[in-house]
Amino acid sequence: MTDYKTSSDKLNGRAALVAVSKFHPYEAVLEAYEQGARLFGENRVQEMREKFPPKGERPDGMKVFLIGQLQRNKVRKAIEWCDRIESVDSLPLIDKIEKEAAELGITMDVLLEFNSSGEEQKSGFRSEEELLEGAGYILSSCSHVRLKGVMTVGPLGGDDVKNRAAFSKTKALYDRVREIADTVDTLSMGMSADWETALEYGSTEVRIGTAIFGERDYSRK
Ligand SMILES: *Cc1c(COP(=O)(O)O)cnc(C)c1O
């Protein structure tokens, strides 16, 4: 928790902070909340549901975003609980969210994830054209999905030149998406190791885990 204040002070109103609480207990979430954090990120649907109270029963203003890859069979459980899905990466997934949100009578906010580094193991739309097709599909065919923006995870390893190339590409793509949809206001990029660089490229939201909560203990799960 030590760096939380430093991180949020440095952000200085330039971007929203999503505190990524995966692998950390709800007590840590509440501690960050008391210090001013309101937006939280979780990777897995089950962990999110076990950790956070349901929508409507959380402390004032607390929101939870799903930032990890989502399987279609978990969409219902995800949208019942989260305030936004930031990792939408295919047309079939968009379709499924539309269908389940319609059934629940809600509108789900989403970000489309872009695989800006081209790394095989990364999720996200593989090309600008595919992501734009996804955006167009939401606008033309989905009345229960609201397009809020674009998300990316920078290259593994944190090489500065590669980071800048990935963030620059994603910013250009974000600008194109923003041209076609007036609901779009979020460019989510930047994590503990690269958020300062991401801000240089116009990030409006950083997702910070380690720098706020400390190292994750993967043996816990
Ligand atoms: C875990 C995770 C983060 C936070 O990573 P840190 O390096 O701990 O800041 C951000 N975004 C996504 C998609 C993640 O899975």
C-alpha cells in the first residue's frame, strides 16, 4: 500500500486510476478505498464475485471492472457483478454480452482490447481492422452494450521502445474509434511498470496492481 499516494499524486488528475486487486483480499481493497481509490480491477469472474459485494451493496462509488480474458460461458456471471468489461476481444463475445445484458435488462459498458504488441499469448483483437469491425458491430447491432473505449496491455518485458510503439499504435486506433462513437471516452493503458509512458501517449486510465498492493502471492489461489 505504500506507493498508493505517490501513484495517485503523480497522476494529478490526468487519468483515472484502476486499482488492480487480483490476488489481494477485500481488506486491501477497503484500505485503498479509504485512501481515495474508487475503481478496482479484477481478472477472474469467480475471484471478483467472491471478493466484492454485489452491485448496489458496495461502498459509495466503488466500481469493479473485469480486465481479464472472458470466456463466453462466464458472461452472465460477469455482467451480473461488474460495472464494465475492459477485455472484450471478439464478435462472438460481444454477441453474448448483448444477449445476456438484454435478458437482465441492463446496458453493459465495454472496452475493446487491442493486442498492440502482436504477442501470440496476448488476448485482444489482432488488428486495427478487426477491432474497428467490433466497434461498428456494437454501434449497428447492440442496444445493451455501450462502447466506452479501447484497452491494451503493453509488451511483456517493458522494453521502452516497444512500449512506445504499442502505445502509439493504440492511441491512433483509439482516435479512430472515438470518431465513430460519441460514447467513447476511455483509453485504458499503463500498468505498474509503464504507466508514466502510457500517459505520454494519451492514456485516460491506468490499471495499477503491484505498485499499490505489492507483489501478488500466486500460491494463494
Ligand atoms: C494484473 C493486471 C494489471 C496490473 O498489473 P501490475 O503490473 O501489477 O500493475 C493491469 N492490467 C491487466 C489486464 C492485468 O491483468
